[in-house]
Amino acid sequence: MTAPLLDIRDLRISFQARDGSWADALCGIDLSLEPGKVLGIVGESGSGKSIAMMAFLQLLPRGTRVQGSAKFKGQELIGMPASRIQRIRGKAIGCIFQDPLSAFNPVKTLGQQVVEAIRLHDRSISKRAALKEAERLFELVAIPQPERRVRQYPHEFSGGMRQRAMIAMALANKPDLLIADEPTTALDVTVQAQILDLLGDLRAELGIGMVLITHDLGVVAGIADEIAVMYGGSVVERGPTDPIFYETSHPYTAGLIGAVPTLDGTGALKQIEGTPPSIFSRPDGCAFHPRCGRAGDACRVQTPRLEPHGGTACACHFPLTTLREPVPS
Ligand code: SF4
């Protein structure tokens, strides 16, 4: 069996309120990713999907309490000294952010920024050689005329091309793991499809493992090998992609699937009524119970545990497939 590229165990993140009390933003999650595979992490804003990744990259504000374990290629990242994590971040682990316009420095050319990313981790590479490498990376991510485009500034690129440049920069140091946090949210639908195709091609070509974070199940459908659905700081359903879509057990996952627009535009979009809970006022029992049409008495007092159910693992007292109900469409 292949050793996991990323292995997260009982990861718990807490923030301190003004009154000194602590609130869990992440309630002890387990996730793992094998080399060359894609893990999709899906959930609404505030579900905890991004902070899980920010925690082990040590990008959370000082004073945040992080407990549990996150191993990358067998190395424990939680508590790793800053000087060591800096050598991993941007090198063995590349990151793609949602909004490349704000992630790039507006007063430097994109080529200069890729050169900096390369030389930050290897000063033995000359600026000229690093710029050549930037051109090669631009070509790899299908940016036309790379020799000319590396000399341009971020504002001279369209949104889709900027995201391609961001991907090129994330690939600059040949990472084993790419973390893409809402990489297509700021893009229109056709460009979104192109970027997802590109990520899929790069995974196949370079064998990189990927964590793809998104609020949209439709984004991960065609690219992820496994999906973890998060709600209220917990993983509520996890499993291979097909069972998540075709043997859905958790009512929240079913709600997210119902909210994905269909290609032919037929049928009204279903919304999940209500809003996600704040970490400072999370309901007792199942955090989803105020929004769940299936909630029973047990749901209000007992927190469900993630357990195997059908083709997935699901944290629900009354999972959908128990009653062999069709997944809401
Ligand atoms: Fe709904 Fe209860 Fe399942 Fe939570 S545990 S999702 S409230 S049925």
C-alpha cells in the first residue's frame, strides 16, 4: 500500500474570543491523500475547509491553537519550526489562491515573480536560467507567446491567464503536492472549465497530488478521486467521488448536489435554507440540525460520528441510504 502524501489526524483548530474562551473552528478532522491523487474538500464558507490547509502551512494568525497531526511524506508539519516549514512551503507544497490579481505583486512582471519563487529555494540558479524556466512553465500551462508574456505585469493578463500564471508559479519548484483554494471561483464558467482541465492534465503529466478546496461540488466532480464534505468544522461525509454523488448518505451533501446547476438549465436550483453556524454559537448535537429536514430528537443532543455507510463514510443519525431514498436532484 502506498504511504500517504498527506495524512491528517484529529486536526483541531481553536480561536480565542474576546472574553478569553476558546472556540473550535475545526473539530478534529481526519483526511489523507495518496501521491498523484486529487482530494476535493467541499463546503460552504466557514465550514473550515481552508483553515485546515492553512494550519499545517503555518499561515494562521499567531495565538491560534492547533492540535493534532498533519504529516507530509511522513514529516510532522504541526509544530515544525518556521525556518523548516518555509523550505517546504512553495517548494514541495505549492499553493494556488482564489484571486491571482491580489496574490501577485502589481509592480513586478510575472516573470520576475516566478524567478523570485524559483531562486527563493535555490540561489544557485541564475536569474537568466530562472527566467527561461518561467517561460517553460508558462508554455506548460498554455500561456501563448511565453517569451513575451513573462515580461508583462499582472494587470496585462485576463483573469483566466492570470490564474494560469499563478499555477505556473505554484509549479515552479516541482512540488509533490498542490493546494488549490477556490482556484476557479473568480472566473467565468468557460474559463473555469479550462483551468480545471489544465489541473487535470498537469496531475496526469506530472503525477502531482492535489487538494482542491471549493464550495461547489460541480467543480470537483470531474477531477477528484476522493471528496470530503465539510460542515461546521467537521467532515460530515467522505469517500470516493462516485459514491459521494450516486450513493449520497448525508443530507448536507445531498443539499450541495441539489444546488449544482444542470447543463441544460432545467429544473429549479434548490437551496439549503438557513446559514452555516458561527464557531462561537455552534448548535449542540449535529451542527446541521437547524437546517436539516430529517432532524430528529437524537440530532439535537448527540453529535454523530463519521462511520462507514454504503459507499462512503457519513456522520449522520439518519443517513439517506438507510431508507433507500433517491438523492434529491
Ligand atoms: Fe440531519 Fe440528524 Fe443527520 Fe444531522 S444527524 S444531518 S440533523 S438527520
